[in-house]
Amino acid sequence: MLILLPPSEGKTPAASGAPADPSALWLPSLATARTRVLKKLVTMCARSSERSVADSLAVLGLSDGQRAEITRNAGLLSAAAAPASQIYTGVLYEALEPAGLDTAAREWLDRTAVVFSGLWGVVRLGDRIPAYRCSVGVTLPAPVGGLTAYWKKVLKSALDEATAGTPVLDLRSGAYAAMWAPGANAAALRVLHERVVDGVTRRSVVSHFNKATKGRLVRALAVESANPGSVDELVTALRDLKFTVEERPGRPAGPRQLDVVVTEL
């Protein structure tokens, strides 16, 4: 099984360590594509005039108070790197809590979960990367251009091959889901909050707690070292872990659509 995760906007810089090596990350065939994006991002952020800094902030969707992110990006070629599980520190990763897993569960997680990234394309949680700021919605200067279209073209062959014959659990947000589309061997999952309002049962999609639920779900699978051979077996594994899972209609030949229904946030 392969689990697809979004990155977190919040990242914790590595305290020490050698810089990242794009060819040492998962799917080394992506090294050239990664290096191209990395160098273009660094070159853009290394410009120091007020006009250039303002332009970099606008490209990355940052405010004037986030200039430190530009400075950090400018130093990425030499920045200290650490496992991605230590760099990504948003809500999903706080709930997942990789550092608190035992050895077997941590090895399962490093083998099974991958993170989609506007800068790196896709990495495993054990891959060493630095903290950065570059969402997939960014459009970098030519010849890279829009990162969604860039990675969509680059990732297809590598990920089609990497996921052949294995079920895929897609937990990505919409922007990162656009980077690569899995086929019928996949399940895309969303989280619904069910509550009773004035005697009527209502369900709604949640945001913050959606991420936390997904983190807890992946952690539960890791603790069990789950090894489903199909989407049906994945659904069974989640239900065995006491998650309320329902299926809704999806596109023919596309990923199956799953809802995890929670009553408490």
C-alpha cells in the first residue's frame, strides 16, 4: 500500500545536518526535475532589491511580514536537512506523531507514506529535506512555470510505475491531488463531521479537524502495520480500527470515494 499525504505549510527547520541531495530522495529519477525547481526558487529568492523581494513575496503568496521565508529559500542549496517527518509539523503531522511510534510502526510509515511537495515533487517521510516555502500553486519564472502543470507531467510515469499492483490511499488536499491522478486501485478519502442540529442529523466537511483525523488514521494503520492487498481490504482494515467508513459513487476507472464519518472533533 502507498499513502499519499499533503505537506504542511508550517515547517520546522533542521538544527544541523548536510544539505538535501535531490538524487537521494524517493524516486531518484526525479532528481533533475527537482534540481531545476530548487535552483529556480533559490535564484528568484536570492535577489535583494526591494522590488525583487516584493516580487518574490507576491509569487509565493506571502505577506511583507514573511520576508524571512524569502531569506530561507535563498539559502536552500546549503541549508541543513532532516527527515521530512521532522520538517513537516502541521496539524496532520502533529496527530500522526511519527516520533512517538515504535520501530516497526516507524519503518512501516517510512515505507508506506509519501508527501507531495511543490518543491520536491514527492518524498518519503524518511527522506532528508530542509524547511522551505513553495506551495504547488506557485508559478516560478520560465522555464519551470506553474508547478502543478510541471509536476503533473513529470510525476505520471514514475508514480504509475511505483503504484502498479498496490492499493493507494489518497489523503491529499485538492491542490496537491492535481499533481498526479491514481487509478482504480486507489481510494480518495474525506472526513465528514456528523452532528444533530435541532433534531436533524447533518454532515459537513471539516478543515482543521479533517487533517487531525487523517493523521490519527495513518497512525492507527502504522501501529497495526496494515498490509491490505486491495481497496476492499483497506476499507476492512479501517473498519477493524473502529473508523466509520462509507463509500460514495465515483468515476468509472477512477479512485473509489470514501468518507470517514466522525461525531467528535
